[in-house]
Amino acid sequence: MNKALILVVEDDAPVRNLITTTLKTHEYRYLTAPTGEAALMETASHNPEIILLDLGLPDMDGMDVIRQIRSWSNVPIIVISARSEDSDKIDALDAGADDYLTKPFSVEELLARLRVTLRRLALMQGGTLNTDSVFTNGKLKIDYAAGCAYMDQEELHLTPIEYKLLCLLSKNVGKVLTHNFITRQIWGSSWENDVASLRVFMATLRKKIEKYPSSPQYIQTHIGVGYRMMKVE
């Protein structure tokens, strides 16, 4: 059985060969593109399940590739870049990337990121993230239609903001959401960059859904970037 088709967008031949060899070893199908223009053409022609994207391409910046693809496709994009500043990660995620891996990276970490992304895809394709359905993740259950959330079959007493945060994270399982993206979605543009307020609400939400808030199982913090809801078995 063929695994997912991965598009590798990387102009550095040694790095590209490392990635494609890893994918081949683990039975993933793959395509390669050494430029941004080639990446756009391959995406449109072959509809890959995941794109692994370097930002430093010879013909155009990877950020522009993300924006162009996002104008017509929701294909998951994992950035693999030597740019390691938090601002670079935030800009890429805000532009529409789903994850960010910094060079140099380990093969094991790359494979783990692919598995997380594929699990999220499976959830979406299975309808679990449909706003008219009931979302379940471990002992967490959200009934979107009824506007209620439960932990281990007991209803959670959430404030409206906490509930909106929980729903936003649940509809993006496995995806890192930046502080700016979350504040815009929950409060609007006037609250953009108000990370302090977001941290307060996230802390109160964690106390209600996490058994051990200091070692969260459901909501993972990406320091300086944002938050991600993890898939719990």
C-alpha cells in the first residue's frame, strides 16, 4: 500500500537527498522541486498530501510560496529552514505553514512531524473536525452543535472565551497556532499581539482540561510562537 505523496521543495542537493532517502526508506512517495516556481507547478499538477518547504529558494522566498499555495489549497506545509529566529517561525506560521522544523534537523524528528501531520489529515478527512459533529480526543469531547465540552464524561464549566479557545485548537489538531492568529480569531484585530491576555486565558483553560497543568497532555506550548493541541490516544 502506497503511503502519502510528499513534495520536497529544496534547492540544496545534499539536504534534498537526505530527505528523499529518508522518505524512500520509510516507503513514502515523493516529488522534488528545486525552485519556488517548480513547487507551485508540482503542487497544482500532483496534489501532494504534504509539502516540505525550504524558505531560501533561488527564485523566490519560501514565504511567497506559502502565500500563493494558501490562496487555493489547504495542503499541509512543513517548513524546513535554517532561519531559526522566533520571528521567522511566527511569520511562516502566520502566512499559512502548518509546522516549522529548523536546520540542522534529525531524521527522527522529521518523521515524527510527518506522522503528526498525517494523523491530523486523517482526522479532517474522517469528518472529526466538522463543526456539526462531536469532536473526541482522548477523554476530551466537544459537542459543537450543543456548545458543550466534556472531560471524562463530565461537563466542563467553561467561560465563553475558554470555549472558543478550545474549539479553535480542536479544529486544528496537530497544528501550531501562533499567538497573533489565535488573538485575531478569538477577539479580532484590536487584540492582536496581546499575548499576556492570551496566556491568562490559556492557563485557566488548562486547569480545567489538564490533569497536570504543569505537564500538559492536550495543549502544548511553543515558546515564543504559540500553542498546539496534541492528538491524545
